[in-house]
Amino acid sequence: MAFSAGLRLLLVGIPREIDIGSHFLRAAKRLGIQVSLVDSNHALSSNIWVNRYYFHLRGHARPHLRKASEEVLEACRTFQPSLLLATGLAPITAGHLRAIRAMGIATANYLTDDPFNPVNRARWFTSALPEYGCIFNPRYANFGDLCAVGCQDLRYLPFAYEPDIHFPEAPTDPSEAARLASDAFFVGGGDKERLRIVTRLLRSGLNVALYGGGWERYKTTRPAARGFADASTGRKAAATSKTAICLVRRSNRDGHSMRSFELPAMRTCMVVEDTPEHRQIFGPDGESVVYFVTDDQLIARIKMLCADEATRVRLANACHDRICGGKNTYQDRLVTILESIG
């Protein structure tokens, strides 16, 4: 896909290698697009207690929201992008978005989280949403709410994987393999809504590895908490674990998650929460993944797969081929965004 040599893209997101802002940055460079990125974290304070004060007592506000918005506006003046693409709860106020659009710059947001989730909801961001020219949304469930706050152009666009980050990687030696091995591993935050099902897993006798923040807070999950995983650790954990659990965040009204695409790219045998979107992505039960609805079903399916290596290999290969054989990279998603906006 070739784009005009004059196309310039300004991203607003987090540049860490595991974040979507970084994935779009890599994709744009591969496409030969002139691209720059403003770090969303510039809206936060270096003092964690200041951030907590603003989050919990100031309606999920950002301490340096206006300063960060000014940084984005100044980047638009100097870089002169064709398109501003923000990811998630990007720190740009409604007024600054209006000023950017008045400069003739197209604006879009790839809405990584549900802004109506009580954990995310912030008045400043809800006010900013209608000022984006287009919203690309990886969930169907909140389209009505987005329309109700005034968003005009809404497009469904699922998550994806980044081939430079999400690929199979074997451990460096047997000791690392033994340290990372598990019957089932999960990558994601220790949300309260997930506590019950994960506690049931741990009490079933399965060797479960939990990667992500928050699991250390709970007595029942603390022994399985392995902290945040960088990209390489995540790949090696996928290679040494018999199964990977793919949960959605129900408070986020997700029908699938980032891991729905990242895990198949790492050639992992997946046990997946049964949702219409997952069925659309993976096909019927047993074709490329196995599904679960109840806690007991999840435990039974993991135990079944732990005892059946041939089925694990078949499912991992089928799922990898299904996802990686289609147009499911963040480069593909960026092309869709650019073509949609024209």
C-alpha cells in the first residue's frame, strides 16, 4: 500500500514497546509515512501520589492535562500533520481539538478502552470525544453511548498484533524454561472482576502464572503473581506454558482483547472466553481455540489440554495460521484508518 509522500501522521500515545502507540509508530515507519509521537504520559506527574489524588479525587483528571494538550497543539503547528491519531484516553481537551481541526488537520481516536467504564470515565475526555472527526472502536457494546455524547463518525476496528513484538520465542536455557513454565498463563491486570475465576483456577491445583499489575494485592493470587512482563518475557512464557487464558474485561464491555490477537501470533494454545466477537475471530469451538463460559468449564478445558499435547500443538498452529494469515497487524489497522479518512 503506497501513500502520498506528503502524508504526515502525528500520534498521541504511549511509546513503550508493548503499547498501541508504539505499534502504530512502527507501522507508520514501515509504510514510509512521516510520523511523530507525543507521549500521553506527559499529562501525568512524576509524583505517584499527585496522580492518585487527581485520579481518585478529581474525577480521573490528569495533573498536567492542559500542558500536555498545549504540547499536542504545538506539535501540530510545527510538524503540520495530515492526521492526528490519538490512542485511548489521550490528553487533549475539547478546546484544543477544535483548534487543531481549525488548522485543517484531520483527527481520529483509536478508542482502546471504554470511556464509560467507571474506572475510566472522565468528564474532560467525554467532552473531547465528539470533537474527533472519527472514532475507531474495538467494541460494539458502547456505540450507543458514543452516539449519545455526540460522536458522529464511528467505525468498528478490532485490536491486532505487532509482528516485531508478538512472535514465538524460546527460552534461552532450561533453567529459564523451568522458571517460566506453567499449565496456564494469563497476561492482564488484577481486576476485582477477575478475582473469583482466577482464585478458582489456583484452588484447582493447576500451576497458573499471572503477569500484570494488581495480582500481588490479593492473598489468594499473590503466590502466582509474576509482575509485569516485558515483550520478551511474555513471548517466552507463551512458549513454555501449556495453555494461555484469554479473558475479556467485562467492565470495559469488551468482546475481545489485545491478547486475542497477540497470543495467536506467539503460537499459543488458547482457552478463550466465549463471546460473539471471539467466535467471529476464531471460528467454532475446537477449530483454532477452545471456549469456556463457566469457571468449571475453564478448569476442565485447561486440564484436558494439559493432558493432550497433540491437541495443544494442533490448536496453537491453527490459531496462528488463522490470525497471522489474515490482515490483523497494526499496520493493517493503520491502513484501514488512513483509507477510511481518505
